[in-house]
Amino acid sequence: MKTERKASWRRVDWWRLLAGALSGALAGFAALAAAELISSAVRPESGPVVAVGGAAIDRTPAAVKDWAIQRFGTDDKLVLQLGILAVLALLALVLGLLALRRRRTGSAGVLLFGVVGALAAVTRPDSTSPLDAMPSLVGAAVGAVLLYVLMGRLIPHPVPAAAGLDPAPRGEWDRRGFLLAASAAAAASTGAGVLGKSLNAASGKDAVASRAGVVLPAPASAAAAVPRGVRPKVPGLSSFVTSNKDFYRVDTALVVPKVNADTWRLRIHGKGVARERTISYADLLRRDLNERDITLTCVSNEVGGPYAGNARWLGVPLAELLEECGVRPPSRGGPADQLVSRSVDGMTIGTPVDDVLDGRDAMLAVGMNGEPLPFTHGFPVRMLVPGLYGYVSACKWIKDIELTTFDSYDSYWVKRDWARKAPIKTQSRIDTPRPFARPRAGTVMVAGVAWAQHRGVDKVEVRVDDGPWRPADLAAENTRDTWRLWSFPWQAASGGHTLSVRATDRTGTVQTDERTRTIPDGASGWHSVVVTVD
Ligand SMILES: Nc1nc2c(c(=O)[nH]1)N[C@H]1C(S)=C(S)[C@@H](COP(=O)(O)O)O[C@H]1N2
Ligand SMILES: [Mo]
């Protein structure tokens, strides 16, 4: 019994199994490489990994997506793509093993993945042509043929009985032929993949050139001068203005849209739009521009989180533009209560018309901290509405504004369980000391930021352990649309301590200690930091 099993064990041709799995992996690699090359001729977003990744993002439950944003931050997209590649690699190995038994089924499996990729590509909201299916289909065809060919080298040929020897227990396969074919395929795929990648990286050259050619005009209405003393000199405290490089980025785009400003158009239409309009970038720059400091915050920001930034924006007053189109707010009899902005990458964002037209500095921004919008922050044009979370106001790469009602249309995030309306909650954050810091006993500077955009921050208080709330020193206020920095000299005694902070906005509302999740309309609660004083 025992010996018999040993014999059959030895009869398994492990090298052949390995070669089968390797063939699957090679077929997958060749398919992706060919797809990359084809996508550079169609458009970079049409590649299977980007398309399937985009479709996955759209279908991810809100809670999982929020967790990914918390956990991986701006790297969330990289993690997703690596995850997709890992799953594909595993499936390719399995297909290779399957193909050893069923050569055609293996190849059919590869084709099936191509169909999935093609479906994802043509159903992306930004897909405008069935050609988007090509990278996945051609890639899969290449992979399927390669797998079939490699399997041909792995068919065992029975060894004839000769010279008095018994027939070999198993046939021999064409090891040399396999190695030659496999290495040729690997080399060709690498070449195609590298070429495709570099062509894709170079795509959007016209957009890059159009951005380089932008000369931002001087604002007709300059930003209020930033008062001296908006930032206490405390090391580790956020700067008052967030540089473009440090500004947080949250969006669903796996490939940053590269939009050519020269051909970009914005259409304004919908309910109650008496004079529909299509506007070019040059049209926008010819108008009177406002320069404003505005703090933007993401609804996915956890208490104490990093998704808030303050920049100096340059843009066209949105209310003026809408009024020229004949738009009236619902309070003055307008039929539309929701403004839906659409981006070139298929994002939809719904904003209350009342908020846009109530006199606040809602704008179509073209400049950020003195330069044209960076591509990652929405070049050529994005929307901004002070006081509202980004997902209900700050559409990047905007191309269309439709006036409609909240009853008749749910925007992207609302379809995914986030609130229809989301004013920014009054929040405060301790920047320093960092959690688990070990400051020396004596005076320790506690400092951070507080925001309540469009209401303004009136007071910040700090509490040590369970002691009384004591007022922090509020730095000068720039405008009520910007965050306010604060500091608090703490006479720290040795031992473990918990520092907490809370803000009060100008409506008199004190930041609540009630902890809520980010879903559906933003996290609430106090930020606390635990430190050990030496
Ligand atoms: N086209 C597009 N615009 C978008 C988003 C997006 O995913 N796609 N995300 C929104 C969200 S949730 C936020 S918080 C802000 C972030 O803007 P930023 O990346 O410039 O900081 O952009 C908003 N505009
Ligand atoms: Mo956001």
C-alpha cells in the first residue's frame, strides 16, 4: 500500500506542473502587456487594470472605501491596483495548471478575463467609445494563443520501447522547445509592456502644454490680506497655507485626468436655466476673477485626520455666472434646488442651489496658490463652495453643470449612502504634541487647527485629563471660510496625560463630544492625544 502511493507520487512530473503554472503566469503577463500597449493607442484609462479597478471602486461598499481611505490614504489606489494584480496572478497560475489537462479550456479562461475587462472598460462612465474594449480583448487573445502554444510544448510524447527497455512510465515533453518559447514570450511581453507604459506616461502632452501656456490674470477682487499672526510659532503645527504639494488628494480617479484647457468646455443647462451656455477656458479667464482663501475638508476625514487643507484660490464667481444664465434660487421661485456638477471622469456631485447663490464665495476655480490648478486638483477648472464638504461641492475636472432637483437625481456619493446635504462640521485637531510623544516636564506647547468654514471659529479650548476646559490662544482669523490655528502653553507634570480639544463656532455651537463615523455626513467628536511627560 505504502510503496504503491510512493510510486504514484514519484510518477507526478513536478517540472511539468511547474511549467504549466508558469505558462499561465506568462499568458497573464503577455495579456496585460499587450493591453497596456493597445491602451496607449486608445486611451490610458481603457486598460483592463484601470477599468476593472474603477469599476471596483464604484462598487465598493461605502464603509470599505472609507476604511481604505483611512488606512492607505492617497495610496489607496496603488493598493487597489496591486491587489488586482495579485488576484490576477493567482488566477493565471491556476489557469495554467488547468490547461495542462484541458488545453482549450485554459485558453478560453484567459479569453473570459478579457471579456470581463472589456465590459468594465466600456461601462466606465467616462467611456465614450466601444474602442475602449480593445485593450482587454486584444490582450486576452494574445494571452490565450500564448497559453495554447506553450501547452503544445508540454504534451508528453510516449517514449518508444527500445533496446530491451520497458516503455518509460511517463512520456517526455519538449523541455527545450518550452524554454525557448517561454523566454521569447517573456521578452516580447516585457518589450510591449514597457513601450505601452512609456507611451501612456507621455499621453496628455497637449494637456500638459496647455497648462504650461496658461497665464493667470490678476484678480478683479483680491483676497483679504492675511493678518499677521495667523500662525503661532510652534514647531509641528500645520502651516496656515497648505502648499499644493502637501494638499490632500481624495478622488476616485485611477488615472489622473489630463484635460486640454484649449479644447475644454463647460456646459450650463437644466431646470430654470433661461439662457443655456457653453463656456471655454479663455471665456472664464476673461471674466472678473475672485481670489479667496478657502479651507477645503473631506467628509472622510476622521477626528484628528489629515484631510483638510487651506489654499488661496482664483476663480470665477459661480453665482454671477448662474444668474447670467437666468438661474434663481428656490427661495426666489427657481425650479431647481440641486446643482449637479459632472467631471470628465464621470464623477457627479450635488450641491444645494441655495448655498451657491446665498452670497458666499462659491467659485469655478482656475488657480491654486498662484498657479493654474495642478492636474491632481482638477485642472483646468474645479468647483469650490466654502462651508461644504468636498463630495458635495468641489467637483474637479468639471465639464458640466446641470440644474435639477434633489428629488429627481442622486449624485455619485449619495447613491452610496452618503448624505445629500453636508455642511462641514465644526472640528478641531491637535497637531502637536503627536500621539505617544514624550515631552519633558515644564511648559509644553500644545497647538493645532480648528475649522468651521463659513461660520468662523470663535473659541478653542483644551482640556488636560479630566480637568476643566481652558481657553487656548486663538491666532488671528483670516476669514470665516478659513481654518484658525491655536496654541496652548501647558504646564506639564510628569506622568501619562490625555489632551483634548474642542472648538466653538460663531453661531455659538460647541463642537460635540458625540463620536460619529464619517458616514453619512462627516465625523464628529473631540480629538484627544495621549502623551507621557518625562
Ligand atoms: N472629479 C472628481 N472630483 C472630486 C472628487 C472625485 O472623486 N472626482 N472627490 C471629491 C472629494 S470627496 C473631495 S474631499 C475633494 C478633494 O479635493 P482635492 O483632492 O483637491 O483635495 O474633491 C472632490 N471632487
Ligand atoms: Mo471628500
